[in-house]
Amino acid sequence: MRHNSQQPSFAFVAASWSALLVSFLAFLVGLFNADMQLNERGYYFTETKNWKNVKSMRKKCRALWA
């Protein structure tokens, strides 16, 4: 099987990382300004860490099944 060796352009990679950073900062600002109790804010902040764990687990499973 042949693999496509094309890489995304630097502009695409930079735009993707900047969009991720801006959205995460907007999430944190919104969480800071939200009218919630501290324990609710902690729950939503902790959920952002879980997103990273889910993505890494999906990547590992894809590597095992490929």
C-alpha cells in the first residue's frame, strides 16, 4: 500500500494551532467570567484535560488496528 507523503503547508499548520489556542483562551475567559460556583468551574476545566486523554487513546487504538 502506498502512503501519500504530502505534508500540510506551514500556513495551514500555523492557522490550526492559532485557532486551537484562541479557542482555548476564549473557553478559559468564558469560564472565568461565568456565574458559577468554583466547583462547577473546576469540573469544566478538568473536562478539557479529558479531551486530550480521549484523543491520545483514539490515536493509540488506530495504530493498533492499522
